[in-house]
Amino acid sequence: MSSLKLLPFLLLMGFALTAQADWRDLLDALPESAQEAIVSEDVTAAADISQADITAGLKEALNKATAIAVASLSKEGGYLDNPAVKIQMPDELSRVERGLRQVGQDEIADEFVLTMNQAAEQAVPVALDQFQSAIDNMTLDDAQGILNGEDDAATEYFRRHSESALREQFLPIVEEATKSSGVTTAYQNIIDQLGSFSSFLQPEGLDLDAYVTEEALDGLFTMVAQEEKRIRQDPVARSTELLEKVFGSE
């Protein structure tokens, strides 16, 4: 009997059975082919994962993903050498940058880009505490939503629960870093090169510290998303039994 024809038959049997035989007794009495039609491997695997496993596995995955992302960005060249997160010249200065490069002043433009990226590198390490707080406060509903969500569901969870606090924490560090790494000086060098044209080309209201902060945050979440996707899709990235148990059953 095919599995499709078997299902109505089983349902009728189920209603007819008394309390003396529960669902497991009924299932065990069926041929293996029928059991496979009723209980798929996916359902069985999902049943083997407890709510505690789901939450613990996701917290472990998030700790792993955030630690890797922060470590990769906080090292020398972490932003500058990564095309996916490199902080470019602000749009407001794009005309200025083109002008500098056209007249052979590439070093001035490159210095400015370098110092912005270095400031971001100095700010990133503090993100771990905020990420840890968001992980500690994760509920079971949060965990289930992440497990069943898109490849960046955990990253979006971080954005909702930590981005605002991270921005507040990043900004003063970036402000200090821009001073020590010379961003302000590099910016002034650009303006000085404009000479009499500075009053026409110098952007009004450009907040370099806020710009670097936002770019640093975007780069951080980009890297966290990459690590999250890797853990979901690459079995090799699931370095513990718990991670394999949770993400291997998606």
C-alpha cells in the first residue's frame, strides 16, 4: 500500500483504537516503510533537539561568530585590507578625492582613507561586551526565530538589541582614535590642498567621527553575518557537537 493510500487508513485506525494502545504502540506495529512515511528523518531529528539545546547552540554559535568578526576587524588592516568592509572616502568628499588624484596628490587621499580605517579598528574590540549582553538576554523565542530564520537572522537580532548601544560606545572611542591616528589632520591636509577652492568644495556639516562610527558598525555586522552564514551552511565551521546538532538539523 502506498504511503498516500496508507495515511487515511492509519487515521481511521487511530480513531478506532482505545487508550490501551498509544501512538508509539501503533507506530511500532507498522511495517518500516509505513513508519518512514509517518515519521520523517527531519521530524525525528528535530524531536531530538531540546529547547535547552537550541538556545545553548545558538548562543555558542553567536559567541563564535562575533569573536571571529571582532578579531578579524581589530587587527592591523582589518578594515583597510578587506574590500567588503573597507571605509571609503565620504560621498561628500568624492569630488575632492577625484581632484586630488587627478593632480597627482594620491598620497593625501590615501592617508585620509588609511587613518579612518585605523580609527575603526581601534573601536571594534569593545563590541564583544555588547554582543555578550545581547546573547545573555536571548529568549527561547528569540533562539527559535533565529534558528528558523534567514541566513542573517542572528545578525539582525544583534542589530535590534545592540546596535544603538554599540553606536554610543563606539563614538567616543572613534573620536579619540581619530585624534590619535590623525584623521582630523589628514582631513585638514585635504582642505589645505584645495586652496581658494575650499570654500566651494568643503562639505558643510560633515561629521567625520559619526561617519567612521557608522561605517565601522556596518562593517562589523557584515562580518558577523558572514560568519553566521558560514556556520549555517558549512559543516566544517560547526566546530562542536552542539553546533552540529542544532545547525545540522535545519
